[in-house]
Amino acid sequence: MSEAARTTIDNQEVERFSRLAAEWWNPKGKFKPLHKFNPVRLEYIRNQIAERFDRDIRAPRPFEGLRLLDIGCGGGLMSEPMARLGAEVVGADASATNIEVAKLHSAQSGLTIDYRATTAEALADAGETFDVVLNLEVVEHVSDIELFIDKCGAMVRPGGIMMVATINRTLKALGLAIIGAEYVLQWLPRGTHQFSKLVKPDELEAALSHAGLRTVEKLGVTYNPLADRWGRSSDTDVNYMVLAEKPAL
Amino acid sequence: MARRARTIDAPLGTGAGDASAENGAADALPLKADILVAGGNYVGMATALGLKQARPNLEVFVADQAPKGASARDGRASAIAAAACRMLKSLGVWDEIAPQAQAITEMVVTDSRRTDPIRPVFLTFDGAVGPGEPFAHMVPNGPMNGALRAKAEEAGVRFIDGVGVDSFDTAENGVSVRLADGRALETRLLVAADGVKSRLRDQAGIKTVRWDYGQSGIVCTVRHSRPHEGRAEEHFLPAGPFAILPLKADEKGHRSSIVWTEKKEDANRLVEADELLFEVELEERFGLKLGEIRVDGKAKAWPLSLTLARDFVKPRFALVGDAAHGIHPIAGQGLNLGFKDAAALAEVIVEADRHGRDIGALDVLENYQRWRRWDTFQLGASTDVLNRLFSNDFGPLRTLRDVGLGIVDRLPRVKGFFIGQAAGLSTDAPRLLRGERI
């Protein structure tokens, strides 16, 4: 707090951002569905990065020396764990508010993360490159998938990986992810997802391939209402993830 | 508010807090911890040690108001189920304890009036869960605590002796703890292992459910002229269970530990009575199989109750051991449940840290709560039922329970299940309890 007070940001704004940060990071709050969803993704992402770069997950900071980009980082729910694991993290979000919130929270957590209010396109055009690019719940919101994935792909270093998580364009996804999650359960605000903007796995794979990336694995993430838990599965009808690699030189 | 107790031994290897400072300790820079365990009993120490061994990068503190060495002088003994024994092995302290541990190689359960000349035996088993692995051991608390302490220090756990936690404030990113000597400590997670009357649990606003039995457990050590051969006995007498648990013989000869349940007022009367009178009463229940008996030291009576915390966790706060569940000692499961807490909490935190997650986050800690709360409730409830079922002399009920025990005795698989449960070897056991490292 005291540090923020010394900057030119006015105190009311800081107050607002810290309230928002508390909201983002409250596992029982508005972002509860994301907190429920995050552990299964986190485990998969951690294991894949460790395998690809031959890191020991039992080491204190296994991702030391890896440069990672988290596109659409929001409040930093994935950026912070990656930074704790030792990665040099750039968190990008088009929303300046999200970035302020994420900055505030990472400072509270004592983590160093390079948060930037910018877009993947701008980062790519600036020539930034990364060992790992995380692209979680973003492609369903962009207008030109091929261009977006091209730009993201350009930032992946040879031998590096990109992980994309999104929602399939199926009737089941319409029923569960839009009608179910937004209207019935009200997990997400109405209008979060537009059906026509959802992306099918083969469309995503085509875009990845166009960007020079090879799909390594594709898997579904499904919700078990009895256990109130998300888990990995082979069912990619609703939520799914794609792991793609850029061949080494 | 804070009491000053600077003369108390409070050594700290390094760090900002300087215990020897004549003044201004309260104003010094706060100590920095990742995890502070409040309570230095075996459950608190096992939690700290399990965490530190798996994640040396975490700064782990243990604070206890008792002076250094107090827990190593604890004269009581505990029944350690096979699972807890495996845990002590994986923590690397069992070899130290083993010479003083008595294996329970046979277990006999009877249901009788104390005047019955011969007590019909309804349940017996030779107490092995596997080749060479007895289902339980009797272990003296003192050496067990001493071994845990030494190992924890060796692993780099930092102890604050003679100073308890005075109060704490939980914020978004950490807990600000005020120690009883006025020093401040910042931690990401506070673990309360401060016993059944946990003050920290009350400060965290966690409510409890409590059953009082109106009974007390008389605990004492008995010397006897003949060897017990590793045999444990539990007699369900009308006033409550009477257990004989074999202890390792020492230079003064054979001995066993007694846990003897009576109505509270009878128990108080007995322990305050003349030694000779006490021994007469004891002999009537103990029997003559082990020859002449003599009480070693003074018998003590402990009121029996079942206390369960409604929640085991809050943001950046977790309960372990008796602070979460003080159970009736009838099934001898208090320590074993506590070790299971320690193993489960350590595993949950280690996993979270290996995923780069915030170790104090509520959704992380809830994994521990989900794992432990149901199990605890089940065991608490079943020991309660067991006690209510057996602590009476109502004819039809006696017949029913005897038939029940008889059936259990004749069905090897059912018996195996009960023994496995008593040994703590269920399938969802945390890694440390399976004898693995986290």
C-alpha cells in the first residue's frame, strides 16, 4: 500500500483495484468457477512444461530460466503459479484494469511478474519470444483466429510450446457452457461467450499448423457435478485444450 | 496486551528476531515464515518435519509455550497403529524409537462383568497386518517426541521454545502473528496444533461440537511379575472399557499401560484413594494372568469427551490433531488420527507448492479438509457408538453385541477390514502413512 501511495495513481483507484484483486482471488467469490477450473489446467500445464524442458517438478523452482507468456492473464491466476515455479513471466491482458489488479496482487504475493496492458499482436510485432506461450480462454473472444494464432505462434521459440484452452462449437457446448454456465448456473456473466465465436478443434489445429506449430496432444476438460470437480478426459465436446510445439531448429 | 517473557529460553539460529535483545524485541523486524505450527507436540512436529523434508525451500517454524525439552520428558505412552509407524519410518525417526517400542502381537477383546470368574473371549487376532509388521506398537511419548524434535532440527525446522502464539490477524496475503513475548512473525499459513482446548481455533472463530461422557479415563503403568508376550487386552466392563497395553520391559521388569474407564466421580475417588485400595480395585479388573501386580507411579484421571471442530480450515489457517478432534481414547485413535492429519496436510501443502500455488489459499486448504473431516467424523462417531454400546449392563444388548463380536471373529475378511481400519491402512491414506515420501 505505502509504495502505491507514493506513485501518481490516485488512492481511490488503488482502493478500487485492491477490492477487485480481492474479488479475483477469492475462491468463493465471483471467480469461483475459474478457481474450480484452474487446478486441473495448472497440473496439466506444469507437467507438460516439465516434460518438454526436462525439469524436475520436485525442485523448488523447476522452471528457472524459462520465459513464459500468459496471454489474457486476467488477475494473474495462472501467471502467479508459473512465477512461483521460477519462470520469467510476461502477463498480457488487453484490459488495463485487469493488469492493475494483477500487478497489485503479485506485489502482495511478493512475486516479480512483468504485467503489460497490451495485445498478442503488439508483443509479436515488438519481436518478443518465449519458451512457453499460454493461450487460455482467449481464442473464443478474438475476431480473426488465424491472424491471432499466427502472431502467437511467431512468439514461440523453436523447440518451445504453446497451450491453447477454449470451448468447442457444438450443441453440447451451447447447452452446457453458454446456457448452463451463463443462464442456469450463472457461473459466468451472460454474454461472456458467443456461440458463433467458439472454435472447433480442427479449426484451431489448422490455424496452429498455419502458424508453423504441430499439435502434440488434444484433450477434454470435463466437470463432474457430483465431486464438484473438473478433470481431464477424452471428451473434447465442450472445454478442451491443445498442446502444440514448434519444431526445434 | 502482549506478555513479556524474555527470560524464557527462546533461541533462534538466525533471522531478524533477536531473542537476546534487552528491549525493543517487539519493535524489531518481524520473523518471516512460510508456515508456523503453533504447538510442539508430536502432531505439530510431524507436520513440520513432513513439510520441511519434502520442501526444504519452505521456512517452517514451530512455536510452543512449553520450555525446550518438555515434550521429551512426557511420561505417557501411546498406541501407534501400523500406518503411523510407517509414517515414523518415512520421516526417518523410527529407528531411534524402535528399541523402546513394544509390538502388540496379539489382541484380545472380551465383554464381561468384572465379577465373572472367566471372561469369555469374543475377538482375538494375532496383530500382524503383513509379514513382520505388527498392527500396532506401544511407544513411550518422551523418546518419540525427542526423536521427532532432533530430526526436525536437523531438517532445518526452526523452534521457538517457551513462547506461544498470543494472537493473529489474517490478511489477503499473509498472517501477522504476535508471539507471547511480543515479537511479530509474518507467515503465509498458520497451523494450530495446540490441543483439544485450542485457543487459536477459538480466535479463528471456528466452533466445535462437544459430547461429554461423564466418564474419565484412569491412566497408569502397572508392573507385573510375568511377561505379557506382546498381548493387549480390552475388556468391555459395564462401567466402560478397561484396556491393558503391553509396554517394553525395562531394567525394573515387566510392565503394561492401563487405560481404565469409570464414571467421572468413581474415577476421581479411585485415583485419590489409598494406594492399596486402588490396587485391590485394579487387580479385580486386571486379573491374575500376569502374576503379582503393582502400580508404578501415580494414576491420573482424564475426563473423557469428544470434541469436533465444525471446520478444519479458514483462509491461511488449518487445525491438526486434538485441536480438530479430541476423541474418546477407547479405540486408541487420537494420536493416529493426529498423524493422519499431519500427513494429509503436509501432502496437500507440498503438492500445492509444487504447482506454484499459494499454500495458504482457502481452496488449497479445503483439499485437506475434504480429506480429513469425514474420516474424523466417522471414527469419532463410531468410537462414540462403541462406547455407548459397551458401557452398560443391559442384558439383551449384551447378548446382541456379543453375537456381533462373535460373528466378526468368525469372518476373516470382516475381521481383516476392522484390523486394517484400526491399523489405519485404508486405501485413501496419505503417502507418509503408506510409508512413502511425499
